Amino acid sequence: MQLEMIFISMKDLKKSLEEKLSIWRKYEKAIEHYCSNSDLYNLYSLLIQAAMFSEKGISMIELQQNMNKSKYIIKGIFEKIPSDMIVIKKKSNFKFYSLSLEKLNAIILEESVKSITKSE
């Protein structure tokens, strides 16, 4: 009985992760158009992952570790992202960052509508 429950739970987890992976790939493909360089793409990607997989977001220290860049360079890259797309949560003395998936979805939808109307 317990093994069956564990199996079902693992199956559900696998399905959920596969769905999130599919959505994440859609977002990654969508941001390619807005990224002038790999650093900007990497920051967008990390912020999307933070929005999808973390309740709090990603800290500046984690961004520095993942991007292998200084805090000041990352702040410069942040300036290339529209401020209304960046979500900042404060916990104690720390800031945690993520990307607004609602805004990203709106942009993806708008781009889809534009491409449909162009083809007509």
C-alpha cells in the first residue's frame, strides 16, 4: 500500500515537472528575441526559473554564483530588463528577484497575435 502511494506520488511529480519544463522552454524561446547578449539571456532565464520554482525568488548572491559576474555587472544587466517585469521580494535585509510571468505571458500573447495578423 505504501509503495503504491509513493509510486503514484512520484508519477504525479514527474508529470508536474514535465509540464513545468515545457512551459519553461516556451519562456526561454520567447525571451531569445529580447536578449542582445548571453548575459542578458542568462539573467532572464534565472529569473524565470526563480518565478517558476521558488516561492521567494533568487538572491543577488545566487545570481552572482550562477552567472559568475559581480553584483555591479548584474545590476547593469538588470537595467536592460523593463522594470515592470522584475519582481522584488524583501525578506529581512535581503532582496529576492524573479520575473513577472504574467507580464511575460502577456508579451507572448501579444507577439502571437501580431504574427497571426501579419500572416493574414
